[in-house]
Amino acid sequence: MRLHVSKEMVKDFKACCDTGGLGQLCTECSWFNVKIGAATVCCIKGLRKEIRRQIEKNGKEEGENNV
């Protein structure tokens, strides 16, 4: 599976991780409508771990500090 992650999605994902999911309402998040079946992608444990890994990898390639 391949998923395009926009800059807004990266920002929202980091904000969620930084606040333990308490920083914003899920319905206001750019990830809210990205689903597999009825589950929001960022709430699926294995995918959440992979999303974090990819964001960290891409940030290191770009020389940024990330999640």
C-alpha cells in the first residue's frame, strides 16, 4: 500500500504524537478521512508505527528534526 502524506498531514501527525492525541479533535485532523474499512489509518497500530518511521526517515534525508 502506498499513501501520499502531505505537509499538513505530517504536521498533524507530529502534533498528535507530541500531545498524546489530546492536541486536537480527530474530526479536525487531516488524517480523519484516510481510512481502511471503518478505521482511520493513523489509529491502526502497525500503520501508525510505519507512518512515524517514514516521517523520521524523510526528515533525516531533508536534515530536519522530526517525531
